[in-house]
Amino acid sequence: MKALFGLATPGGWGLLLAAMVLLLLLVVAFGSRSYVFCQYLRTMTGIRLKPRDVRGAFRVGGKQGVRELFLDLIIREDLKQGPVEIPDEASIQRSAVTEQPEESEIPEAALRADS
């Protein structure tokens, strides 16, 4: 067993090389998290953010710090679009009545299922 983990055999050098490659992959994966988060944020919301800002938020507050940064950015983006109109109850009922499908729009399979 000692000879296997020693660096005197090709197997030992192979294990060392494999461990170094896995360690490199681990470092790259952790380093790219902020970059991937920024790509996701830009794709899903259109908000552009720099990876160093995400890393800084993570350093200061951990996962909760990144969540707060994300929520703050989403709220700011929503406020830019202006207030959302909330319809009153009467207009909801009127739109529900006018949006009922006519009999010709109901699929035949649905009509047969009711019979």
C-alpha cells in the first residue's frame, strides 16, 4: 500500500495528477459561480451585474448577502417600470363575463366529456 501512494511508481504519479486535476476543477467551479450568476441574471431579468459585485456581496453577507443584492436589484428594476395597475372587482367580473368562449370555440372532445 505504501508503494502505491509513493511517487516512485507510475501509479503514484497518476494518482497525484488525478488529484491535482480534481483540485483545479474545484477551484475553477467555485471561482466561476459569480460569473454564472451574472449571466443568469442578465438572461432572466435583463439586469447587468459585474461578478466582482457578487463576490463582494458574498464576502460581506454570504448567501444571504447575495439574496439581498438580488432582491434589491429586482425591486429597483420593477420600480423603473412604474406602478402596476390593480383592477377593481367590478372590472374583473366584467372581463370574466366577456371572456367566456362561445360554443363554437369549445372543443368537441370537451362537449362529449360533459355528456
